[in-house]
Amino acid sequence: MLLIHCPWCGPRNEDEFSYGGEAHIVRPAAPEAESDAQWADYLFMRTNRKGLNLERWVHTHGCGRWFNVARDTVTHRIEAVYGMGEAPPVQSRGGG
Amino acid sequence: MNEQRFRLFAGGRIDRERAVRFDFDGERYTGFAGDTVASALLAHGVHLVGRSFKYHRPRGILSAGAEEPNALLQVGRGAYTLPNQRATQVELYAGLSATSQNRWPSLRFDAGAVSSLLSPLFPAGFYYKTFMWPPSFWLRHYEPLIRRAAGLGRSPTEPDPDRYEKMHVHCDVLVVGAGAAGLAAALSAGRTGARVMLADEQSEPGGWLLGSKTAIDDAPAVEWIASALEDLRSMPEVRVLPRTTVTGYYDHNYLVALERVGDHLPPGTGGARPRQRLWKIRARQVVLATGAHERPLVFRNNDRPGIMLAGAARQYVNRYAVRPGESAVVVTNNDSAYPAAIDLSDCGMQVHIVDVRSRPPEAMAAAARQRSIEIFAGHALVAAHGHARVREVTLASLDAARTGYTGTPRRLSCDLVAMSGGLNPAVHLFSQSRGRIVYSPERGCFVPGESVQAERSAGAANGTFPLAYCLSEGREAGKAAAAAAGFRKRGGLRSPKVEGEREQPAEAWWISPPSRAGAPLNKHFVDFQNDVSAADIALAAREGYRSVEHVKRYTTTGMGTDQGKTSNTNAIAIISQTLGVDPSQVGVTTFRPPYTPLTFGALAGRDIGELADPVRTTPMHDWHLAHGAAFEDVGQWKRPWYYPAAGESMQDAVDRECLAARNAIGILDATTLGKIDIQGADAAEFLDRIYTNGFRKLAPGRCRYGLMCGEDGMVFDDGVTARLADRHFLMSTTTGGAARVLAWLEEWSQTEWPELEVYFNSVTEQYAVASISGPFARALLEELATGIDLGPEALPFMSWGEGRVAGIPARIVRVSFTGESSFEINVPSDYGLYLWTTLMRAGARYGITPFGTEAMHVLRAEKGFIIAGQDTDGTVTPDDLGLGRMVSRHKDFIGKRSLARPDCRRADRKQLVGLLTEDPQTVLPEGAQIVDRVLPRPPMKMIGHVTSSYFSANLGRSIALALLRGGRERHGERVVLPLPKRRVAATVTAPVFYDEQGERLRA
């Protein structure tokens, strides 16, 4: 049970949150201009990193806000929590 | 049998004033308060308590604690019964009833023991090798056979009458284990003012000190324990939890503990207290002072009843005042068995010591010889003899290489063998915390390596065995843990004075050689619970298994309910000997939660019955109840399913309701449909991006049906959205999809388009909704409504207006899910029931009829209206549903680009069609498969499936909706659906069966 620091509500148990997958996947500005391969890459392909992963969480059973988390997928250590649209304060590590 | 023949006259932690009656396998016994079932049975000389899992060998009591692999009993009667309870931990209570497991017809004569004679036929991997083929045999023959033969206990079949609770707590320092190290840790952490929890699995704190004669500060250890507890109780931030086992150590210092609040009381006498309490603890710092488990020695027939761990024998003598036999052979590779031998001798037993080391410890040996204990140094036990109880052992002098024997073996008669193979730190929780266990060659055991979480081990759990060191290490660990949590206090605690007890480390000695070179080791047991012998492990190694994880699964060693607490290290040692490598190279298995088994009752807690999930009801619910509605669960909502009149079947009721909705007035409680209030300057733009069709041009006062897709282009919800004002919309969703849709809107708003000004609020429960349908619906509403023109020009289909209905402010929306002219009346929730009863009363002369979800499904299917989640399954595009016209070409929306992917444009995608069975009375089952060609048996090529299917009273025949490959091009074709024992033919049609032009709807 991770202890996640919601930027609005403070440290709460993992079961108050929902996981939102890899962060910083940008939706193409003009989807129609994307090739099938480019679109498939946006739609389906994720890094599945072993190491420090930048990922999205939402405080479903709390304030309902989305935010980003830098979490090590091996140790589950959370190195940073930061807002949507903010640049990551740490770099992701480890291969995918 | 009330005579406790083996009870000592004095000493022990039992209360001789309080006799406790219990029964075991139908025989009556008496013990004392403070006994466990194991100690009480031993007081009567009962060692034989069970049969082993595979060979049905007689088994006795091995240990005095959580590590017990043999003495697993069925405890309690009826609904209170619990299987696989460790007799060594079950506290005695008046009227306790225990039975042995895994024996038939009786413990003394067990028919299954014949498999013991066949044991050469049950080698390692036996199950894998024998029960593999043919696969069809597995379910029908092998599995029931194995289950019956192997059966551990029986689970109760009646509902659990007990109550269980959960606690969620935070603390600064959690100390696990209240032995010497744990008490010392709690004391030093507690005095800093930190919030400390001390959890201990036994009925009273003290750990192994309770069963030793050691003195602390020149007084019996129990006095030091009592004063430590008194100190702890005086600290307001310290909580001591006895009878509490920490069973799991999870991420970020989250631990789970089971408190057995009432397990030591007769069933049903705990009053208001729960039987068990599950603690969920978030600790800043953890101190693991979980102690150690003694290892058995591995020799032939080392599993006979009467053979137990030396430390356990000592516990029974000192803590429970039980003499575990008349004549003992103590066999050891380390010093710790000497105090045990002395205690056994002092309670009147005849004792011999067999020490595999050639040089026994001098002072201890002298103390033993003083008591006329004969010591056989450099000897090992070759074998034990006896069947239901050990009666003799063979010992022999080890040769120089220590792989065989020299000289003449000799026999000693005895009825107790107390063995000690050294101590295994209880590293289970450390391992669960993801810490790596490392082999310590000096100590001959696995110890915790580097910490991964905010945790430290202390005392025996850390491989530190001498008492003086346990106390100082515990004290330092508690102090350091408190400091790390931000609590400090000047000045140290005084170190308690402890008798010098300097022990030599155990010799790395694991297994007695066979009596002659090459003789089998198939009776040298390693894992008692799973009947794994040294021969099995050696066989696995010979067959090429190298990793302990593989050997474990192949031989099943360590896979019993005890998770190999007594067997794992011996198994690893034997693998390493067989392979000729160091134990550290064999590796260790990962311990998993729970440390000891938990009951499902504790895990479920109060989340059972009607508290398992919240129930949502509408303001009209009581009316539905009073009018005999049958209910359907839709998400958490209770929705009326149908309203059977007296003597009606479900089909009768649904038919009547469907006919009324088309020929008179039907009324539906539509409150449960999701309602999301959407406001903001960019609300229209946002909806344009969410829905496949356009919403920007929708005029205030109008409504539009919208389809939502995922980014993969697949339909995931639908509903009607009304534009209340320029910047204000009210979205409706499916009943089950409301929460999901709101989350979806929030996600896109917050993460992708934060620049759009738009806000969402669920208003599902703010409005009660009655939907009336049918040719007289308008006439009825006109009688009750004021301030609104309900005519088809003023309030056309897909528009809304405001007025009053029966004096209540109402929003009336002209949408229809039935295909009839319909009015959806939204009023503030508090008026819902009043609105409903008023409509029912005024509508009586029109024949108003309440209809439930089943009639609603039939009516909408007659019209070919889909239900997202029933006619779609996450693989269906708008075009597949025949709703391609709703996909805007003039704007982007979520999922649009995906619809242009080649796979979404295939002509042979599954498309929505209607099916009319050739026999109009046959109703296809939903989920039935349409096949390309019917063959005598599966597999057949499946080309589609039925998504909705009903009998339509309005049409006088069955109808179905289906998804069929290339279905739009197949209208008029005949298809066949094979069902169990029959096949049904049907004609493919358009998915609309009634009023195709929609004239009734717009009326």
C-alpha cells in the first residue's frame, strides 16, 4: 500500500487513488495529420520502465485532482509529486 | 482422562486453580488456564496428534509456537470451527473441542497410512509426473482423489456468527515481537515520547524468556518482563497489543496485524467484542524483534511423535510445567540444547546428550555431568525407532570425514528426543519488506541483509542470540527508530544485568549420514508438513534443479501452511551439499504474507452482507416496494425490474407493461440515469471534443443524443445532453456509466485541455425523474402541468421546457427510450415520491402502468436503440452500430483518428443487426453464437453473437439484436445458432422492429 502525497490533500493511502498510466504522452495537435503508425504509437505504446517512472495518478476518493508522480517501479520509492503540465523535477531512469 | 500425569507440581505460567475441560478426538481432558492445547495434551502424555499430508505418518508436537508444522487441529464446533489451527498456539478455553486432521477412520489406525508403505512410489515431483495425463482426468479423478487423501481441515459450512473489525492506525515506531529485544526496543523508543506500538503474537509478552530459567538483574526474567510492561503502560503514547501477529509487511512501511481478541474465549462469550481485529498500520519506523525458530536435525524417522525441538521441550517444562516424557535423548549441534537438557533432568527425566561436535562446551558439559547426564560427543543419531511414539534411538560415532560412522552403533531407549539444529532468525517480515536475506557462515543461518524500508531488525531476528546482546541491540534499535522518526531523549537506559551465557556458534551440521553408505534418505524428513524427505531434495538436485525456487516447487518443500519455518534452511543446506556449493549460492525463497494464516472473516471485517457495498435507492423506492416490484441491481442502484400483479409470471408482467406503454401510458422511474451538470465559457467546445457529433450549434432549449468513444474509437457511453443556457449543459449517461463518464470528463479537462473553462458536477441524486410514455402521456401531463405549453410545436421531440407539474417546479424533457411520445419529468428529489403518486392517481383513468427495466429493455429493443455495455463491448465503433451519421466530419473528437485506422474500416467488422427466429416463439439466449457452418461439435467458426433478446408482446414474437460480421450486407440471409442440444435458425434484419419512421416518437 503506497503512501502517496496528494499535492492538495497530503499523504494518503494508495487505495484512495487511481493510476493513470505513463505521464507526458502528448496528444497530437492534429490527429488527422498523423500516420497510422504514429497514431498507434500515441495510442498503444508505453515505456513499461524498470526504474524511475513518470506516471499520472488521480485522487479519486479525495479531491478528484490529477497530478504526476515519479515512482521507482522496482522499489516503489516515490521521488517527486508534481502538477499536471509541470516539467518533471527529476528525470526518468531505467530501460523500458 | 483427568489425570495430568506429566504435570509438574510447581512452576510455570499456568493457573492451577483454574482447571479447564476440553476434548480431543472425543476424549475428555483437563488442563489449566494458561495452557495451549499442545501443552495440555502433553500434560496427559499425548504426543500423537495428527497424520502427515502425503504418507499419513503419525505425527506429534514438534514446537511450542508459530512454526509448528505437525500439530494442526480442527478447533471448535459447527459454525465456529476453524481448520489447521496450530495446537502450539491455540489457548485452552472451557469446552474447547479439537480433532485431529488427515486421518481415517481414526488417529491410531489410519487406512491412508498404506501410502507410507508405498512411499518409494511417491518421489519428488510425483504429482507432476503422474497426474498430468490425460487432461480430462484431472478434474474428474485426480483432483478429488488428492484432495480427499491429502485433506487438511474442513472449513465451516455455516455463516460465520462472529464479528470482525478493522483498525487503521499510524505510529512512529512499530515494534514487532515482545521478547527480550522487542521489550527493550519499545522501552527505549517509548521514553522519547514517540507513538509506539508493540505487537506480540503470544498471550503474554516475554517471548522465549517465559520458558527459560534465565535471571535478569538477579531476579527471574518474568519479573523484568512485568516491570518493563509496567513502564510501558505508564507511557501514554505506547500501545501494547498481545495476541497480535503482524502477518504482512507491505510497501511504504504499511503492515497488517491480526489481533485475536476472543479466540481464547469459549465461542459466543466475547460479548460486544469482536472475535478478531485486523490492524492496518502505517509506521514511520519498524523494529523487527521477531525472534528465531529452532531447526530440527535430519535423521531417519526424525518425524516420530515424541521427537521435538529442544527449545520447545524447555518451554513445556518451564512455561507450562509439563514433563514431556520420562526419558530424553537430547541431540544437538550447538550449546543451546544444554540448558534444555539440564531443565529436563531437573524436572525428573533421565537424560542423555548426543552432541555432533567432538568438543562440547566445558562449563555446560560439567553442569550436565553433575546431574549424571551422559554426553556422547562426536556422535549423531542414525535413526529413531517406534511408530506412534519414539521408543528408542540408534546413535553412532561419526567418522573423521563426518559422512559415515565408526565403531559399533548403540541403542538408547527413550520416549522423548529433544533436538536442536541451531536457530533460524525469523526473517519473514524482513523478507516481505523486500529486504534480501543473506547467509552468515559464522552463525550457520540466514540473517537480514541491508534494509530496504525504514526498518531494522534486533535480537534473535537479526541473528543475535545471547540474551545480553538481544537486550542491548533492542534498546539501540528502539532508540535509533525513535530518533529517525524525530524523537530523542537525553540519557541512556540502564542495561539490565544478565548471567554470562557465552555460547559457541552452532556447527554447520544438517543431516545424519545413512546407516550404511548409499542407503536411502527417504525417511530423513526435512519438511514435516508436506512430507518432503532429504531423498526428495537430493532427487530434485540430481534431476537438474539448481535454484531453490525450483526445488521448492518441484518437491513442495516449504509450501505448506507453515511456509517452511522449520524446514527451509535445512532444505537449502541439503541442496548445497548435494550440489557441492555454498548455501549462499543456492539462494533463498521469498517469504510472502501472511506470516501465519489469516481468517477470511478478519480480512472481510464488517464489509459483509448489506455493508459489503452501498445500496442506492430513488425517492420513489418505497412506492416500488409497496407495489411488489421485483428489483434489479444496476451498479449500486436498486431499480424496479418488473411489477408482477397477483398470479403473474415475470413474462406476463413484462408483456402487460410493454403493451401499456404503447397503448396507454407507461411510467418509468428514470432517476438513476447519470446526470452531469456542465458549465463554463468553453462547455460547448469541450462537449464537441468529447462527443462524436457536434454540440456547439445546439440551441438553448434543445437536446441532442450523443455518442462517446474512447481514444481507440470504440463506443463507451451514450446519452442525451440538453443545453440549458449558452454556457450550461445537462448531460445524461447510462445508469452504470455515470461515475466513469464523470471521471472521463475530468481527466480530459484536467490533463489535456486545462485551458478550457469548464466545470462538472454530478447532479444525479439532486433530481428525481419520472418518464411517461404512450399515446395518452401528453393528455395526462396537460392535466397536471401549469406554465408550459406541451404541444408538439411548442415542445417538440428533443427539446425541454420548464413549468410546474402538480405544483412542483419541473423540467420537462422530450426524449424517448421507448419509441413512444415521452415526457421525462425532472423535479427536485424531495418531490419525487409526491410527483410519482400524483401521476399514478391522475393517470389511473388512462390506464397508467408502471414498468420496470425489463419492459424498458424490450421497448427500446423493438426500436433498435442500443444499450452501451450490453450491445457494445469495447470493440464496437459508431459505424458498427449503424450510427455512422453521428460521426462529425467537421471537427476533431476523442477517438476520431482511430476510426480511420484500417481495422476500423474493414467491411467484415461485426455490425449491429436484427434477428428474427424462424419459430417466432423461440427466444434466443443472449450471448448465443452465430456460426459460419454448423458442425457436429465445437470448434466452429463464430461470426457473430446475440447481444439482446426478448419476447415482444407488441409484435407477438421474439426479437433479437446481434453483432454479425458484415451484418449490414446480410439482411434477409438465414443464419444458424447452435445451442446445447438444439440449433435455432433466424433471419437477419435491420435492427429496428417497430415504427421504423419514428412517427410515434415525434407525436
